[in-house]
Amino acid sequence: MELVFLTFILVLSIFLGFELISKVPATLHTPLMSGANAISGITLAGAFLSAGMQNSEYATWLGTAAVAFATINVVGGYLVTDRMLAMFKSRKGGAK
Amino acid sequence: MENINLNLIANLSYIVAAALFIFGLKMLGSPATARKGNMLSSIGMLIAVVAGLTAEGIVDFKYIAAGMIIGTIIGAAAARMIAMTSMPEMVALFNGSGGIASLLVGWGTLYAPAGEVVSTFTAVTIILAILIGGMTFTGSMIAYGKLSETIGSGAVVFSGQRIFNSLLLIALIGSGVMLSMDPTPDSVWFWAVLGLSLLLGIMAVIPIGGADMPVVISLLNSYSGIAACAAGFAINNNILIVAGSLVGASGIILTNIMCKAMNRSLANVLFSGFGTVKQGKAIEGEVKPISVEDAYYILEAANNVCFVPGYGMAVAQAQHVVKELGEILEKNGAEVSYAIHPVAGRMPGHMNVLLAEADVPYEQLVEMDEINPRIENVDVAIVIGANDVVNPSARNDEDSPIYGMPIINVDQAQTVFVLKRSMASGFSGVDNPLFFGENTRMLFGDAKESISGVVSEFGK
């Protein structure tokens, strides 16, 4: 049942992703990509388990490395996207 | 009891986080709301991370804290220091770190708590996380190397490549099946899966040339989402599945847009080096160079000017001086626009970001389909470091390798200036009849210097 439930979530999310992204104008493709990229750093929430469960020494080290890499992805991704978006200005002046 | 409550709260928080991701992505659809959207999405991430920390079974936080501190320092420093022209490389690197994180989560999950056995289903998802995460990692590293030109950016093709890759894939599937039957981290099949996945990422990206990078970056972006999704299945975590599949879907959409913009199928981009194919018709005609001074006289009289930037503008860092010239022309009474081809540059929307950096208002950035119907009204089209995306062979030479690719029809403008270092052909190695056109004038030299020259002529 668990599997069916998870697959259900998967399929709906994919449709939602298609719907959301197909409306984004070309101007914003780079920020969209780096913003989406930052979201893929969500692996972080999973990495905590390996890093903090003390199952075995190896798992802890692997988890810690995963936490570090995923954090780079999340922090770097959001900051760089914000930096880019801050530059998109309208003729009316001022950053939105 | 307490644990159940905590678990419930964590899952409810994940729902909130997912909603924020969705709203965030939706708001990224318009320049006016995009920044707020990104902010919302990051708040969603914060909520998901805090909820993740409360997960049952986490007893030791010091390694988590260490990992997060290291990651934050590196990520923040990279995001602050990177130049806008190097954005494609940066995205490739961040992609790669997301990929390897998923790989490591999968790997760590193989170490089951004492007395428990990893089920076959979990084992399959772990293998997928390792496979896709590993491919994303090495693929992104190669893409980084090509984009930053630390390795050659051309396509690497050798005879027997497809056979080799097919064998690689078969070996990978075989090792995966063996590992799923006995999922332990000490298994020799585990190392086989790990090594082959990393190799597959390298093999998948080396045959793709520099000009096709927008497709590769989009695709790797998609993979990093799918890897997170697989890791989510492995550890039974909803938010990883939702967020991962959102990213996976968005990457695939972008990949598709890029492929359409080049009139090529994804398979064609992935499996065949570009430019190694047949050559189109030989071009006859004369190249007509123009001096900076003459360019000034023509621009001075123009009422409608359209800039068409390409990767060359990024290389020459010419975006600021381009914007300066644009402003001068506007003051001079001309209508100024910037026409951007979907695959101009090395990643989707690359040119838009550079022009935004130079403070060009986004209303002036027009897409290909918008400019083409009125290109005949353009007095001067200024092509800066673009080549294939303005090559008329794509429209009228059936023998040309890029035939059928939609282009910006600058050859139909009244006058075309092409800024170019020399007469070398573009990334695809295809000759460009535009350079020999009746109404084309070549302004040879560094794009930045040429435009600065014109700007100073206006100042005289």
C-alpha cells in the first residue's frame, strides 16, 4: 500500500511540474533552472538520517558528506538565483 | 506517543513545504514575481529541513551540523563570487553536488540498522539513487569542464562508442540485479554499480558538443531531481519524492524546449556529435567589411535597431557596452530591442541574464517568434557573437546540417552588422551565408572594442 501511495504522489507531482514549467517565459529559463536545482537539494532532508542515526561509522561519514553536498546545492542554488533575479528590472525602474 | 506526534508534525510540515515549492515555481513564471517566488521556495526548503531534523532515529547532531556548516560556507561563497557570464558552469557544479548527495544517501541507506534487512524494493530504489545520482555527478563535472573550457568543448566521438555504451548499460543493469538480490555495502556488485554509474555519466556527456550544452544542462537538472526522487523512495520520504519529481519534470520540459529550438530530437543531441556530418552548399559571394566610423553613420540614421546576442557576447563580456549603445540609440530616437534565440549561449536563458545584469529592462528582450514577423522593419540588426542561430542555411539549404532549425531571420532586416573576430565558422562548423549577404556588413574585431568604438563616435 505504501508503494502505491508513494507512486500516486510521484505521478501527480510530475503532472504538476509539467503544468507549472511550461508557462515560464524564455527570459526566466536560467533562474528557473537554478531555482529548481536548489529544490533538488531536498535530498538534504534524507541525508540527515544517514548522518545522525549512528548505524555504522561508514553510514555516518557518507551521511555527513551527503549533508555537506546537499547544503551546497541548496544554499548556493537559492542565493545565486536570488542574485540573478535581483538584476531583472522593469523599465518602470526599481527591482521588484 | 510522542514520536508519533512528532512524525505527524514533520509530515504536515512537508505538505506546507511542498505547497511553498509549488507556489514558488509558479511565481518564477513572471519577472515581476520571480524573486518573491524564489524566496517562498527557500522558506519551503527551510521548513522541510527543520522537519527532516526531527525524524525518528536521529540521535547525533554534531555530524549533521558539521556538514551543514561546510556546505553553507562553500555554497554561499560560490554563489556570491561567481561572474554572471560563468553561470552555466555554476549551475553544472550545483547540479553535480545535488547528484552526489543523492548517491551518498542511497549508499548510506545500504547500511541497515543491526538486525534489519534491506528489502528488495528498497534495494532497487537505492540502486536507482546511486545510478542516477552518480551519472548526474560525473555528467555535471564533464559539463562543467566543457563549459569552463578546462577540457575541450568539442564532441568526443570514437568508433564503437555506441557498442561500448550499450555494453556499459548491460553491465550496469546486470550488476544492479545482482546487488538487489543481496543488498549489502560490502558486496562486490555494489562497487560495480557505483563505478559503472560514474563511468556512464562521463560517457553520456563527452559526445555532446559545446553548442548543445543548453540541452545537457537542462537534462542533468532533470536527472538531479529524479535522483532525489529515487532517494525519497529508498528512505520512504514524501517530500523528497514530491520535490524531486517537480524538478525532474521541469528539467524535462526545458530539455524539450531546447531540442525544439534546434529542430533536433533528444536522441540526436545525445548520441551524435554535431558538425561531423555532411557539409552544405559552398557559398558564393563577397564579404563586405565595414569600419567603426561607417557603422556609426548607418546607426545614426537608423530608426529601428535590434541586437541579436550569442555566446560571443558572453565571451567578450560585451553586455554592458551593448546596453550603453542601446541607450544612446534610444536617445537618438531609434526603437531598440534585443532578440534572443532560445538556444543562444550555453544554457537556457543565458543571454537574458547577462542583459539583465547590464540593466536592460526585460520589456526590451524579445523572443524569436516575436521579432521574426516584423524583422523587415528593422533598419539595423546587430549580430554579436551569434552564428548558427542566425544562419539562413537553416531555412533554405536542405543539405545544411542545421536545416530546419528555427532561426532569427536577420538576413531579412534592411542592414545587418555582424560583429566577429574573424571568418571562422561557428561551433557547429557550418558555413554561414549571412556573412556574404548583399545587406550584410562585417565589423571585424573584439565585440566589446567594436561597440565601444561606435559609442565613442556618438560622443564626438
